[in-house]
Amino acid sequence: MDFSQESQATLDLYGAKPGQSGYATNCLLARRLAERGTRFIQVYQGGWDAHNNVEGNIKNQAKAIDQASAALVQDLKQRGMLEDTLVIWGGEFGRTPMVEASAALNRSGGRDHHPQAFTMWMAGGGIKPGITLGQTDELGFHVTEDPVHVHDLQATILQLMGIDHTQLSFRFQGLDFRLTGVEQHHAVKKLMA
């Protein structure tokens, strides 16, 4: 990838090093693809499966992720692209609030998978800026306020892209199947500007 047209300030903002792969380089590449009209871009960072040493794992992941993610949003905003670009950051689950330990599985100091409560963030593309939606109990185990089902999140994303999720359906064995499942789901208005 030729980053010779990028300023040193931009490379430093992302933490990208020309000639080296990694999340920072991929975030910068994502901005460049968006500038050129690419409609859907996924930037991936593996290594989050912290069944051991969750503290060390998260510190390393945060170091690799935080600067570049913030730089992408800042860079898009500075270039006037953020209002038309939806940025979504998240995974498929969180981590349990209690320590996972199993001598049989050679696990210690880690956390298990926890789909009941986890965090995602979104910016630009019609998302209301500066809000926090949802809350967990004091342990971070159960959602206690404003839960968002994954299908409602999907309906929100589709609506922000100008797609009515209820129109993307097909009838099979008496059910209307759509990207948001067969049950009623709705865009989360509290998230939308």
C-alpha cells in the first residue's frame, strides 16, 4: 500500500507505519477506501479471546485499537465525511465480570464469553453524538436499562443506510424471514440523530 501521499501528521495520528501491517494501517486504509467511494469496509483485529490473562490481553489490544479507532473518526470528521459514514465498533460478545479459571483447560486470570451484556460504539452516519445508551448492574453481568437486541441494532443500521428492513423479507413455511429475524424488531430511535 502506497501511503506516500499521506502526511507524517496523518500517519502519526493513526499510529500507522508505512510497510507494516496492523490495525492502524487498516484504519488508514479504510479512510482511503471511503474517500474513493467504497460502500462497505470491515477492519478486523483478532486476538480478543482472553480466556487467559485478560488484563494483559486487554492492555495490548487497547494499545493497538484505541489510537487508530479515534484517529479514523477524527480524520473522517476533519475531511467532512463523518456525517455520511457510519462507523461501528464492536464484537459478538463481551466478557464475564468474574475471573475464569480451569486447571483442566489450562486457564487462569481470564474471562469467559458473555453475550448478555457488552459494549459497542457507533459514530457518524446519522448516529446521535455523545450519548450512552444502556446500563448494566454493578457487576456488568445483566443489562438493567435500555437493552438493545442485536436485531434492533441491525434494524437501526439498515435504517441509517436508507433501507427498510421490513421490506427485505421472504415468506417461507408461513413466516416472514428478514435480516432482523422473524419477530418484530425496530430501529433504536434513541441512537439516531
